[in-house]
Amino acid sequence: MESFGFHDGNIYDLLENRYYNVRQDVNHNLQMHSSLVRRLSLEKVMEGHQGCVNAVAWNSKGSLLISGSDDTRLNIWSYYSRTLLHSIETGHSANIFCTKFVPETSDELVASGAGDAEVRLFNLSRLSGRGPDDNVIAPSALYQCHTRRVKKLAVEVGNPNVVWSASEDGTLRQHDFREGTSCPPAGSSHQECRNVLLDLRSGAKRSLSDPPKQVLALKSFDISSTRPHLLLVGGSDAFARLYDRRMLPPLTSCRKRTSPPPCVNYFCPMHLSDRGRQSLHLTHVTFSPNGEEVLLSYSGEHVYLMDVNNGRSAMQYTPGDVSKLMSFSPILNGVELQPPVSNVFTSHFPRKNNVAATREKCRKLIQIAEKCLEEATNYFYGIEACSEVLDGYVHDVGPMLKQECLCLRAALLLQRKWKNDAHMAVRDCYNARRIDNSSFQALYYMSEALSQLGKHKEALEFALAAQILSPSNSKAVDRVDNVKRDLAAVEAEKNKANDGLPRSESRGGRVLSLSDILYRSEANSDASQDGPRSEREDSDYDEEVELDFETSISGDEGRDVESNILHGSLNVRFHRRGDSGRESVGANGICGSPSSSSQNDRIPYLPEVAIDMKQRYVGHCNVGTDIKQASFLGQKGEFVASGSDDGRWFIWEKRTGRLIKMLLGDDAVVNCVQCHPFDSVVATSGIDNTIKIWTPTAPVPSIVAGGAERPETADVLVTMENNQRKLSRNREAILPLEIFERFRMHEFSEGTFHPFECTQS
């Protein structure tokens, strides 16, 4: 990892380059340069909250930081003095999940959204002359039209009049201060506010080929800073959606549900597009600073980068392309399923004049990867060496070296066996075959990858093709024998299941455990004991459960220091599918119902297309919370950062996916990572009651913390492998062991519903 340098070189080279490239903005390049990122260390721990800090945001000038917490307070911090200026008692009755400065208001207006389904607006000028303790002010605006938790707020650059809110009730609402500063609570007989910009209460999809049916509980939302008419939303399924505000219908009322409007693009990694798992969902979506890319963070999954524009390097696929990628074809002449790596990042890497020296460096990197594979150790470093060649120097290497590197990376991925590594190996083998269709290595490793994915019939086709190319190769013979043995075992297991219990057992006679109702096992996502997946997943459970925690926020009472256990209460409520609490009540007893689908069911659904990933970022763990962010760092967005369930936060090089920094940021979970608008400064927060400020002050650059923060002693690989083991287990196994142990279970409270942001909803 440390043996080969970064593409952006060192700061001295960057400064010297000013004389040759006068258009270069050195401030932009210096803000988040690898030399600075690798020196990040903890500078300041800011105390002032009494609960988990779920949201942090900078103002446009970078002079102020605002934070929202479980304690239902908004804190305003000075960037320059790193001190608390104001702590506002918001009046929210549940955890604050999101907060923003409203632009072009001299930083006097701030907005908050919370688990009580309310959006509140506050005028900070009313705090003028007051101290941090004199903080009670009435909200300037109060919007109560959502029916479930408000998870994200967004503002538009240059617009001081509007705030947008995304909620788990499936609606995205537009609150214009000029039209009114309040709206009645949802379900009121006189509620007539027409502020629904996006109605996705029938918008969730099981897979790319399925029509939208269920409520898409919105978890995240962003507005492009360069093209503010573009909206990006993510929620309780695998697909982020891009909308053009100019193409949306007029604002509507919640009284009538409407069909989800067509989106400009779906974003989803191809290997996640047909899973159909109910637990798979997004926790954060965001635009890059230039608006050309989007970043998606998944629960129980990794972070993915995708292109916004179709024309250049973004790659669209259909449901049929997913199976085509894994099917054997003697001649590859179909639609290319992954763009050539050279097209992914086209013009940002410095081109080397000495091609021979560059190729020699690539050859050394490949030798490092080969050594990792031969010694069966450090697969991670071998993969990163290959990625350095493929994503960094592919302009200067020939097709055969590229093909060799793709096959080598596939082999390393198959040995490492982190989550979805087999899917990444399939991509590499496919692209290697596009260069050389008769490549034995590409056929062999494709067969092995498909076997790991349980695609034994397809694996046999590739294994036989490899054996034909090299009949005397013992590896090819063994591969064919192994695949045939796997196929026989699957058939035997299938026959055994058919001879077992009668299939007449009805669903009504089956007793569902709490785990059955909460989360469906990943292992049964392809087939279930109740019949084919399509039959079971198109229907609904008779009852659903929502599980939430409420943490104590009374100072030291909320934490057991010796046992490191948080105190809290567990609340469980059951409701019928289609019921949604306050959402089900209106003027005539009903707030709104989906438009009749009987007519739509007779119209064949045309599967849509989606945009595939162009980079993946691995090493962290995102399972325990549904507000975990993934963010671009710097004005150029050249680095990607994410919090993690192990209390750390990770930074990767955007282009190559290479991990360059890992820092310990919380005693439990890091949720929020926000880069300063102009300086090399990052603010993080999570389960702790504090906000941490990170600056490049470590005396020595390293992949772990240094300087003011005590050096990290745990091995980087051990940390990442532990996180991958958590990801590879389904949530049914993780939550009871990892999350439940952190809370002391008290008696169930009745009546009120208190959500806790640190669990999935």
C-alpha cells in the first residue's frame, strides 16, 4: 500500500505546476490533496449536545457549523473559535435528523426536520445579544404535513424562500415561506396544503424489472448545486432516482395519492438491481460538487459512484443485461455492459511523457499483485495494485497488459471473498474476454466466480470452454469436476426438499417469528419455502413490525461507563400493510389512497433502464444506522468519505477506490462526515454527544490516525475484514448480536412512538 505513490503527486509539484498551467486553481487542488488527507488528525472535540448528533452542516461561507441531535436541540458553532454560540430548544418531540442553513439570509434562517414528522424554521436574529444558555425562541415556521419521520432537508443555492423535506411517508415536499409559515397536522379535517412535489407512496421497486408498488420511504435527498432543477432521492429500495423539477407535475395535496412520476434516471449497481431483498436500501445519496456524478451508500452494502450524464461515460443497462453478463457466448458482439476503464476517468490524471517508465511501473504493480496471489496473503493490497494500473495508467498500457491485469484482479477478488467480490470478478472477466475472447484465465475465473454466486449451470459452460482451450490443464479438469459435483449436490438437495414436508402447508398455518417479520433472510432471497420468490414477494405479510429505540438523554445516566452499554427503551408496534399511522386519517377518515391499480395491472409493465456503477468503495460497515452518510471531500470532490459501524470513518481516492485514510471518530458509530467548503477541515459526528473537527496537523502522513489523535494500533486489514464479516451476515443475525446488546431493555412504553435514529426503520 505504501510502496507506490498517489496520482496527484506532492504539494511541491502542484505549486511548481502553476507556472505551466495558469488556469489551474491551486486553492481547489490544495484543499483536499492526498498529502493533506493522509495527515488528517483530531484537532478539536466540541461538546454541547446531550444525545447522538445526527446532522451537521456548514454555512456557505464556512464560518458557522450547525448540528442537530437526539436532545432535540440545534447548536450553532463558530468555525474560527471552535466554540458553541447558541443552543436552540427547537420544540421537536423526537430526534432531529436533518438541519440546514437557508441560503441568502445572512445565515439567520435555519431549518430542522425530526422524527416527529415536523419541519421547523428558526430566525437566529432573535438570539442577538443572548448567551448560549438563553435559547428559547418560537419557530418562524412550522410544517406538520408529513406523516412519518423527516429524514432529509435540502436547500437551493441562491434561494432564500424554499426548503424541501424528504420523509419516510414517501413524499418529498416543498415549503415556500412566502405562501405560508404553517400547515395543520397531517390528518386534520382542514388540511389542504398543496406542497407535495414528489409522491412516491407507490414508488418502491423490488427489482428493475418489477413495477413500483409499495411506499418508498425516503431516507435521503439532494439538489444539484450546479443544476438546481435536478433532484436526487434515495429510500427503502435499491434504486436512487434522478428527477428534473421542470418536468414534474404541479404541487399536489396529500389527500390524493398519485402514480410516481417518471424519473430521468435510475441509479443502481447492476448486481443489486435484481436482488428483490426488502432489507436492501439506501441510507444516503449526494451529488458531486460539479454535479456530474452521484454517490450512493447502501445499508448492508458498500458505497458506489455513478455518472449522471448518459452521453459520456455513464453506462445504462436493462434487466436482460444482468443475465447476459453471466451467460457464455463464444463471440462477444452485444452491447458493452461496462465501459472501458479508460473511459471512466478521461482527463484528470496527469499523463506521463515517458511511456516506457509508466509501463515499467505498471509491470512492478502487477508483480506485487502476483506475489499476493501466490503467497495467498494480502489480497487487498494486490487488488489495489491492479486497480492502480487499470484506473490510473490504462491510457499508457497496451490491451494485453490490461487483459492480464483484469484476470489477475478477478483471481484476487475470488480469493478475498468480501461481499460482492464475486460480482466484481464477473465484470473483470467479462471485460477481459472483450479484449481476448479466447483467454483461458478469463474463462476459468468466470466459472469460479459464477460458482461462488450459485450459478452452477452457467459456471459449467465457462469451465467446459476453458477445458477445450487447454485440455491438459489440470486446473481446468478440476474446475469442471468441481462444478459438476456442485450441480449434483444442488439437484440432490432439491429432490430431498421435494420429498419432504407437503407443500400444502398454508401461510395461515405458518407461525412467523419476530425475525421473520422484521427481516427476511438473505439466504432465502432467491427461493423460499412458501414457493417461488415472485409469488411470495408480490404479496405482503399480514402484519408488519416497526422496531425503534429511545435513548436516554439525561447526561451521564444514558451511559454505563463500566459496561459501555447505552440505556434505552424498546418500542414495538404492529400495523396492517397499508396502514401508516397518521397517514390513514383525513377529513372523511382517509388521507389518501393509491389510485386504482386494477386497470394498470392489465397493461404490461415495460422494464426500465438504470445506470451502473463506475467505482466501488469498500472497508467500512453500514448496517446499524439508516442515516450513515457518504460524502465527497473538497471542492473538486476527488476523495470519498463514509462513516462506519465500528466507530471509524474512511477516506478513499475517488478514481481508483483506493483506501488512503482510516480514523477513529466515535466510541460506537460515525454517521455524519461533512467537509468544510474551502479549508482542509472535516467535521464528523455519530453516537457520541460530540462533534469532532479534523485537520491535516499530523507530523507524518499515514493511512491511520496520527499527531494529536493517538496512533491507531489495530491492523488496517483486520479492521476492514471484521467489517466485511458483518456485512456478509444478514441483518437478522447482526441486529440482535451487535445492536441489541448496546441497550438495556425496559418495559414497552405505550401510546407515544419514539424512534431512535441508530437503528434501521
